[in-house]
Amino acid sequence: MDWPAIGVERIAPEDFRPGFCPWPACAAHDESRPRLVRFHRHGEYRRLCDGRRVPRYRCSCCRRTFSQQTFAFSYYLKRPDLSLPVARGLVAGSAHRQIARSAACHQATVTRRSRRLGRHALLLHHLVLHALPSPGGEATVVDDFDTFAWSQYFPCTLPTATGAESWFVYGFAFARERRRGAMSRIQKRRRAALEARYGRPARNAVQGAFRGLIDALPGGPDRSLRLIADDDPAIRRAVRELAPSRPVVLTAHPNPSRGPKGSRRTPTARARDQALFPNDQLHRFLRHTEAAHRRQTIAFGRSYNGLAERLALFLVWRNLVQARSERRPRDGTTAMRLGITDHTWRWEEVLARRLQPSRVRPPAEVMSFYRREMVTPPLPGEHRHRLSRAF
């Protein structure tokens, strides 16, 4: 994968060379037109937060100016030193308030930085998927991951797809659900009042999420796909809908009834657990390392968009930074197992440069997460990402 080993900020001003124009409307912004890339030095300035000398440039094509800092992840940041501790804290299971206390900043600063890290992770994960040397070489395990935002009356599912052999996390989707399970009469009345006020989730939302996730998975030359899942009706219906356009071989393992805690597993239960182990392990990691997904937590996610952003950051950490097995760290990461990269990444390498959607060109589903377009019912006026000159 073509990715810089050091951050843009660590490159000496005399050694830095812009590779493209950062303005999306410019013809030199497109990487397919390298002949149009011509730039001239246009002065410099001193950065207030660290006193670093930053050179400026002018594009000979659109005549607009930019600087070396425009290509850095810390573009437009007054506290660039917070990105690394916030990223490490988010994947270590810390809540925003805990990270703010450790980093000596305000909680809102951690929340805004978490959003930026999530957007960056969405685009970086898309680039990693395009760097697969031979897609479609292994079966994929698909299962849902139930959680909630704001309160338990607004549950949602985040279906994930994991490689059966590499344990590489290929992606996730989102669907809003209706609260189910045992409820008292007061809780049922409360749910009915909230549904009357905010509306009920779409009937086939989970099925649509699985259909989009499965359709985006890399397959063989004929887009064929081998899928492993439990006996979820939503997955079966999604596979049937994709059958006319994409051949999918589904191996379903029904969820057997479990005995009392500590009892011996049946052969059917052992076969199911062994087949779905990569995804079950991923979900255990999420419960353990993400504060918003823990059972009986007080640090639950406040919005659906925040859950998606933190999950995207977790995927990048799981694929590129964290070892495939914590017991055998020398085996490398899941991305190394697929040949995407030849070494374990550091957080400094993950945040080495800024990514722009106009150059990465992710699909519409990824851009909906990027723009924070998922509406949490109690938060109809939630902040959307509509910046035109930042990212």
C-alpha cells in the first residue's frame, strides 16, 4: 500500500513537494492528470501552536494558494498534540471525559477530535480495501452487533464482515432497530410514546444493511462470494435479493439452545462457534475496548453517527495497528496476513497525512457516515459535517 512512512509535519520545508492541488475544483487535483501539477513557492508563515515554519505554494493551474499544512492530518487544529492520545484512548476503552481529564482539555475537544479521527478512518479503510492484492480469496463471516445510542429505547445493529482465515475486518453497516426483549408495562408505554413521537424503524432496515454490506465485499473474478453466518432470516433474505446479480454461497450455522452456564457445549454449538469465531472474537473486542458498547455502561454513545465513527477507528486499529493475536504478536496484523502491508503500523503512521473524499472517492454508503447523515431520533438537529474548505 502506497502510504507515507512519516507525517507531513515532520518533513523539512525544503524537502516537501506537493503531489497535487488540494482544491477539489482544480484540474491538478485529479491524480490521473500528473502533467498539470505545477506549483510555485508563495511565501511562508509561522504556525502559532508550535512555531514551525510552514511554506506556502501557488497552483499554476487554478492560481489558488495552499501550504504544507494543508496536506497534514492536523490541518485547522489548534491542539495537534491531542490526536494521538485521543486515538489511543478511544480504542483502549476510555470514555470522552476520562480522555479529557488525562489530556488536560475539555470534553467537547475530545468529542470533536473523535469525529475527525472517525472520518479519517473511514477514508483510510476504503484505501486499504483497494490495496487488497487478490480479493475474494477467503470466505467471509457476517453477523450483526447490537448496541444502542442515547438510551436503550433506541437500539441499532452494526453488522460486521470478517475474513474467516485472516480475521481482517472488511467493513460494517448500520440499521436502526426497535427495542425488544422483556419489558415491564411502564417500559412498553414509554416505548409506545417514543415511537408515536419519533416514528418506528423501517421494517426491513436490518435486511437492507446486510444487503449493502454483503454487496460491498470483495469477491472473485465473477464477483462470487463465500459467506458464513448464523441462521439469521435477514441474512438469508439479503442473499436471495443479491442472487440475480451476484452469486453468493451461504453456509448457515443455526444458533443452538445453550444449557446452564458452565455446561458442556453440544457438537452443533461447537461447530457454530468454530465457524463464526472471527466475528465473535471481533465483537468481544468491541465490548471490551469500546466504552460505548459495554453492558450496563454509563458511557454509551450519544448518537448513531458517533457509534459509526468510533467503529471505523476501531477497524483501522484492528487491521493495521493491533496484532492479529495478542498472544503471538510476531505473527503481525491482519492486513499483513493479506499482503496489504509488510509491517505493523504505528498511530503516527495512521495519521501521517490528510485524506480528502474528492480524491479517495468512497461509495455513497461511506460518505453517508462521513457526512453524519444518520439521524438519532432524540437529536434531530445534530451537527452534520458540511465543511467545504476543511474536511
